[in-house]
Amino acid sequence: MELKEEGLIEIKDLTKDYGNERGIFDINLNINKGEMIGFVGTNGSGKTTTIRSILGFIKPTKGEVYVNGMESWKNQDKIAKLVGYVPGEIAFPDLKTGVNFLKSQAEYKGITDLSYADSLIKELQLDPKANLKRMSKGMKQKTALVAALMADSPIIILDEPTTGLDPLMRDAFLNIIKREHQKGKTIFMSSHMFNEMEDTCDKVALISNGHIIDIADMKAIKNRNEVDFKIEFNDAESFNKFIKMNFKIIRIQEKYNQCTIEINKDNINDLFLKLDGLNVKFISEVKYTLEKHFKKIMEGNNDEK
Amino acid sequence: MSIIEVNHLTKDYGSGRGVFDVSFKIEKGEVFGFLGPNGAGKSTTIRHLMGFSHPGLGNTKILGMDSFKDYDRILNKVGYIPGEIALPQGLTGYQFIDMMQHMYHVNNKEMLDKMLNLFELKENELKCDTKHMSLGVKRKLAIVTAFMSDPEVLILDEPTSGLDPIMQQRFIDFVIEEKKRGKTILLSSHIFSEVDATCDRIAIIKDGRIVDEFISNDLKHASLKQYRIRFNDLNDYEKFINEYDKNIINILKEDKEKLVLKITCEDKNINNVIHCFTKYNLKEFNNIKETLEDYFMHFYKEDKEFGGNF
């Protein structure tokens, strides 16, 4: 099937009002072919509702979602053929083993070649013969990921795929998702782990109380010209000398003789020259992260209210 | 008397799955971290502690009472958060709280309100059916009901999985508060920062066996720091390698192409290191944090092979 380059997924003024201020309101988001977009937000902010609307599981109160130009709610079946989906809460059908489940999914999606599923199983070290009901959380998630990817669908949507996974398994998941992205897949993924978004996504959308309040461009965050350092001194004298030196101080903790400064990347030598002769206890870089970026925005938002 | 005891617990599920000769003790007022990969046996151990499973060999005790035999006596002294939350359907959040209060014979409105506020469970969320709650809201509800009787023992199985970062931090602060109040806490988690921030002692379980146990402070205040420095030109890069003071700086890794060095130094020598830096033209300077995560990743390595089952 021919895929749209621009706006492969289009969310237009999407509103689902559950009453009592619960739901999502006027969501607009465009995802182009080949993009990998992250989706973050506090608990209950509307991530899953948005994701389920893309898949056509939810009838919007207002607005619409298009996947490859097809309106989601009316074309659930067609969209299911384009999208591999890992839900946030996995509820398997009443089948005995992982193998039974994967075979039923393959049949439903019309897949005859199971070699990719098999290689994923090996990579994830999954024992698909295990009883579905007795599977640990990690095993369930692995099974769901294999089911979502085995059809080689051009769009992959994942709702908190790494929640509850141990660090090694999380890396294995992310590597697989990254590889799918490199193959040209379009990916939309929600998560609470900012660091995993930083490494993988092109853009990250932030949702709060049902509204998208920011879409961060990861390139801009990564290629920041400034760098922040936290510096603690062994004595008040050094500390006092330093804070008078015209560095841009963004945080100060006098009781520990500690401050955090922001300097241009090119001025690192200047920093060491000024520090030379002072009594430093430690110096460490404070990374500017997606988490900080969003914190700034959230705080700004609260001030307005 | 230890508050929580696991004595030679063995439960063999076959095919190498289960827990084998697991032992540890947790004293009053201690926060004990329980780490390990998915499927290593954390939840199995915890479920035995809660009296849900009969041990194959050995026993588990809480407050001196056998978990399995004295299940009903232990129940309302322990706050438990399960790893996977399954709430009964057809109830609203409020009805679920009522049900739990009846079951545990508790009616501590003050504590309940405090918990609801702390975890920001709003009226509109509690009024809706558990079926329509998001994962995060269900998790919060499980936390609130586990703590509402103000129990002296807390058993927490991945308590913050699925919580947003703000709530995760709030949870950590809460655990630290509870610890100060003398609570005894078992915390299983994959989120190293939360283990790091709260635990006194940590045990690692792998393939059903405890493979390491240690005091967490030993790791927390490592004064040896790792830095990555990048030079502006090859001249300075080579000059540094030739003349650096081996007593204060140790070079871990050289990357001549990128003009990058990875070095370590003790905090107590930082002033000498700074002085040394002033002699060169540096382009970048970062420090690499040695975390609990780096330290323990090797326990997480798996060596099992599966596949080829179609």
C-alpha cells in the first residue's frame, strides 16, 4: 500500500470528553512517515486515550484522527493492518501458550512467514511455550512486542512498552524499536522514562491534563550551546570569591558553599583558569535533559494558572 | 527479632524456574532493596512473604509469625503493593477503598486523606469505575490502600512502575519519611535511582538465588570520579598524555581520533587536576557518573537461549 509522506498520522482537534474534566481536548499532532515521536505526560493526562483514538478504538467527541488518510473510527480494520500495537496493559485472549497466541495473531493478520517473529523471540530470549496466564510481566511484554512487530507493519504504536522491565530488557526493547525506526518505520511511543526518549526520538510531545502543551525537538535539546556545572568549594572564602566572578549562576546553595553555573561551551578553559587557586571540593556537569526542559514548561504553566 | 525473615526459602517450579535457598533478614527501621532481572524470583519471594504460596522448603516470617500459617494475623500489619495491579471491576475508586477498609478492619481517615492528597488522587478519578482507570491511577490507588492503615511493615513490589517522574519522586520522599517513623520496608525495584535514594542494604537475586548482598552507602559516596575531556588540537592531546601527573590522574581510555580522554581522579585531588587543565586548551569537559546501574548491570546479563519453536 502507498503511504503518505506528510501526515501519515494526523490528529485534528481531537477531543474525547469523559466528563468531570477527564479526557483529551483539542489535540493536534502530525506525524510524518519515518518519524519517531515520543509521548510523555503525567499519569491520567490522556496518553492512552490519544493512542487508542489513533487506533480507532474510541469514537471522538469532536475532531478526528487519520492514519494514512483514513479516518480511524470508521476504518479500524484497515488501520489494524497498517499498525503494530503494544498496549499499556496487556490482556491476552484465553489461549494456552505464547505460541498459540502468536499463531492466532499471525492468522488474523494474514502472515505466513514467521521467520521474523522467530528471530525476535531469539533476540528477546523469550520462551513462547510458556503458559500465557503464568507469564511474568516481562514475558508478557516480550510476547506482545513480538506480536506487534511480526507483521512488519509500517507504523508501530507503543504504550509504555518498557514500564516494569529490568534495565537489560529495556535496552533490548529499545534497540529493537530503534532498528525498526532505522528501517523506515513510523513510530509513536509513550513512556515515563525521559532518558529513553532522548536517545531514540526525533520529537517528543508533552501532554498535561488532556492538552498537548509542548513538542520538543530533540536536536535542539541535544545541541545546546551552554553547559551547566555544579561546583562545591571547601571553604566560604573560595565560594564567595567565585560567585563574584561574573559567571551566570543559575542555582546557589550557600550552606554547602555550592553553586550551579551556566557557561558557553567555548568558555570551559576560562572556567578552569578562574577556578585555579580556589579550593574546590568537586565539580560535576549537570546535564540539560528533556526532563528539565519539560519541568521548565510545566512550572511556567503552573505560574500562569 | 528481625521484622522480616526469609529462611532457606525454596520453591521449585521446574525447568530451573523458582527460588532456591533464599535467605535474608530485615531489621526494624531498615529499608531493604531487592533487585534482579525480570523473572529472577523477586515476586515469587515476595508472594511467599505475603503467605500466598506454600514454600517447598524453608519458611518466611513477618513479625515472628509464619507467613503461610498466620496469614490472617499478618495481613493487617503489612502494607503490600503487588507488582501487577489487578483491581476488581465494577467498583469505583471510592468503593474499592471502602472494600479494602472493611477487609483490613481499618478506619484511619486522617491517614487516608493524607495519602489521597499526597498522590493527588482527585475526586473525578475516584468516582470512576476501576475498569476505566489508567495504569497510573490504578497504581496510585494501590499505593493509597496499602498505606491507609499505617502498617508497620511495608512490602513493595515495583511500587512506582508506571508512575510519572513527579509521582516517583513523591513516592521516594514518602518512603524516606516512613523509614524515619520506624517502618520496616522491603522494596523491589528496577529503578536504581529509587533504590539508591532509599535503601540501607541491597540484595541481588538472579536465577532464583541471592548472588550478592551489601550495604548501599559503600557505593553512594564514591569519591573517585570519571571525566571525559576533549582537546582542541592533537598537540595539546599528546602533550597531556606525555606530562600528566600519574599520582592524581589515571587515564582509562584514549581516543586519538576524537582527541578524547577518559580519566579518573579522586575528589581530594580536584584542585591539582583543575590546575593541570589550565595548561591546555580543552574543548569539552564532562563527568561520567558511576551509578548503581552501571555497577549492577552485569548481574542482569542473561545467558539462556530460546527460540526456534515455530
